[in-house]
Amino acid sequence: MAPSLFLVLVLPLISTSQCSATLQDKQPDLIEKSCSIIAGYEDCVRILRSDPRAIKATNVKELAYIILDLCIANATETLREIPKVQEKFKKDGQIEEALRRCALEYESAGKVYFRKAVEQLGTKSYREAQNSAHIGGALVLGTVAEGIVSLLRLNKS
């Protein structure tokens, strides 16, 4: 995702020496700490930093809700795009069938598994939430979602 307009406008105004001092003194934030102990660190940080809610998050459970919300949004957006691709390949039976299966899987991920994971977070059923995120996540941002949700199970936060 694109960096925020604020960063694009403000970063060039900050001197190099100020940036160096800030980077040396900077302690890992919640996103970095959380992402550092799961698979896909760079993707985890990039994805979470793309959402302003994650930057303001104060605990791992908030991050879990945010990443699952991003998973649902991603699956929903992909579902909207599939018919456009199907239209282009409607004469190719194999591609059309693959896209039909893809649509079913994205629908299951977004409407069933990620939503179920959100509900399970609310009841502190972290193992179940992790499993739901894993099943839904075979398609979208699930590896990161599963990792963040698993932190809740491990930390009991």
C-alpha cells in the first residue's frame, strides 16, 4: 500500500541528522515487537503500518482485530474483481472454472473464516481464532493474521 501523504510531504523536510538520531534512539513499537516473532516480518510490518488504526494500537488484541479486518476487506475487494476477470476469460473453460473456485474460496475466507476468527477473539477463544485465521488465510493475508492472533494465545493478552 502507498505511504501516507503526510509521510511523503513531511519526510523530505526532516534533516538527515535528525533522522539518524531518531533511528538510533528508537525502540521497537508494538507492531515491530509483534511481527518480529512471527513468520513474514517485513510483510507483517508493511501490512499493519498501512492501516492508521494499527499504528495507534495499544495491545496485540487490537492488532489481531485490525489484521482480520484487513483480511476481510481484501477478500471482499478480490471478490468484486473476479467477475471482471471472468468476463475476459469466459471462453476459456479451465480459467473460468479456476476463477469460480477462487471466488468460492475468497467468499469462504472473508465471510466465514475471518469473521469467525473475529467472533472467537471476542470470546477469548484464541486457539480457535488462530485456526479460523489459518483456514481463511490460505488465500489472503492469513499468515500474518494467524501469527498476530497466535500471539494472543501464547501471551494470553
